[in-house]
Amino acid sequence: MNLIERRLTTSPKVLPDVSQLGFGQHFSDHWFYSKYTKGKGWHESAIAPYGPIPLDPAASVLHYGQALFEGMKAFVQPNGKISLFRPDFNIRRMQMGAERLCLEPPPADLFIEGLEELIAVETRWVPKEDNCALYIRPTLIGTEPFLGVRPSREVLFYIILSPVGTYYSKGTAPVRIWVEDVALRAAPGGLGATKAAANYAAGLQAAVGAKDKGYDQVLWLDVEREGIEEVGTMNVFFVLKDEVVTPALNGSILAGCVRDSVIQILKHEGMKVSERRITIHELIEHQKSGNLLEAFGTGTAAVISPIGEIAYKGSPYYISKGETGSVSRSLLKTISEIQRGLAPDIFGWMRPVNPR
Ligand code: COI
């Protein structure tokens, strides 16, 4: 068991109005942090009032981008207790991403103990309402002040909490997608399979470009600008008449927690799920022949985000008549009910928060 110091705020914030939550705009009263120094190990773990991080201007994260994060959610259960959705998945993914970025990975027990203690202090911040959750943002950064290019010998692991509503301002209505055939999100051998902060910086310019053209997000293609990789910051699925296709994890695609959950649910329901390469040309052929029934993105933030239209080289292709299809609707219902404890947790995904 890790020693976690508790320094609680004397001026708790007023809770935001749940109808105005949006995504990632409000932060709870406290954060959890733990420091690592090479030769000394993990030390100085605390729950402390939320506030600015003292950081040396030479800290490696600010120069060489050693930054990694996770996205998780906690939900109030019918008995009033709080449960986490698949925390082991995120802990493992952060540890694998840390290796890729040469950051010291936070030990699993430190991660879960810090998170559970933080949530136990912040229970009033977990919204109970439908379509709302407590979004959890574990973050790992290199903090050593040193300008030589090598892995940071000092690391900060921290967790902040944000009560959230739906990710997109239009809720779960289908989004319109621009197929990006110029900019690249990630290349084989790069950082695409990790939740490195740099991947999100790499995607911003195209996302802004898509918005300027009147679209909500971009569809990312591979290095050949043919194979479909992700949609916005999410994994992507296509429902065809005889199979559901999602791009195979080829080294430049993030292994999403909801992606994995959707695959398990669909297989459990007897559907054929193929993790394989699918090109934009194949997709358009399916759309033209009527074989493409639905498309949707999956991610922790938006859960299931139906896609109503994709535009490729300026031509629009409508999916599901621009409406939410039945598979998307049913997946969102199944996952939300498991998360809220309203349906049996048949996959063993929920972990009750056990304050120590
Ligand atoms: C998610 O879909 O969970 C994401 O990763 C989006 C997040 C960066 C806001």
C-alpha cells in the first residue's frame, strides 16, 4: 500500500449545473499526484487542492514532448456507490505507452490507489444524471529540467477529474465527417498506437480545417492515404450487411477501450466482427451498393458517435440516411446500462471504488 498524503481544500467549489456540463470544462476540488526520480523511485504521493503545477521552464515535457494521458470514466450505481469502467485496460495501456515514450510507467497499485482515494474524496463530483459521468484524466509527463535529448529522469504522474455530459455539443446526433487525404495522424512505427499528447497536436490542423468546411471531424487515412484508421480522436466501425468491420490494430491505431468493448458485445450477440484493413475506396463501393448500413466512432468521451455523412474529395456519401442506426443505438444503450449498473455486468468490466 502506498503512502498518500491528504491535503484537503478549505474552499470547495460550487458544483456546476449538470445541464451545462459539456465536456472537460469543469474540474473537481482536488488532484492526485505522485513523483518519480531515477534512483529514488516513486515518492511524494498526495491528494491536494486542484491548482497550477510548479514546473521548471526547462522541463523535458515542454521541449521534447514526453507526455502521455488516459481517459476513463466513473459512474454512480443504483446503490449510490461509484464504479469505474475497465480501469485495468487504461492502466495497462498507460504502462505500454510510457515504455514507448521512455517515461517511467506508474505502478498499477499506485495508479489504482491514487485514483480510488481521489474519487473517495470527490464523490460529490460524480454526476448521477443520464449521459453524464465523471471523466478521469490520468497524465504522465517528464519534468526533469535538462535540455539534452534523452529520457527525463524525473516524472510526474497525476490524475484530474472532470464531471462531463455529452462530448459533442449536438449530443449523440450523427456527425458529418471530412475524409482527410493530405495530413497524416500517425505512421507505422510512430506514436499512433499510444495515447501520446503529440498525436492530438498532430490532428488539430486537419480538425480545424474540417470545421472550417462545415464538418464535425476528420476520417484519418493511413500513410498511403487509402486504409481507414480512425475518426477524429476515436476508433471507427462500419456495419456492412454481413459483417461489422473495424480497422485492425496495425501499429498506428490506438487500441481503444470502447473499441474492445464493442467487439466483445457484438461477438456476444452473434455478429461477425472483422478487424481488418478497409480502404476508403472499398467503403465508398459499399455505400454505393447499399451494403454500408451504419458507421460510428467509439471512444471513452463520446462512447458511440454515429456518423451520418462522409465527404471524400468533396463528394458527400450519406450513411443510414444521416440518422442514428439501430446497431449504434443498441451499443450505446448496452454500454451505458452496464456502466450505470442498470444491466448485468456480464463481461466483468465494472470495478467498485474501494476507498482505503
Ligand atoms: C476519447 O474518445 O475518449 C478520446 O480520446 C477523446 C479525448 C481526447 C477527449
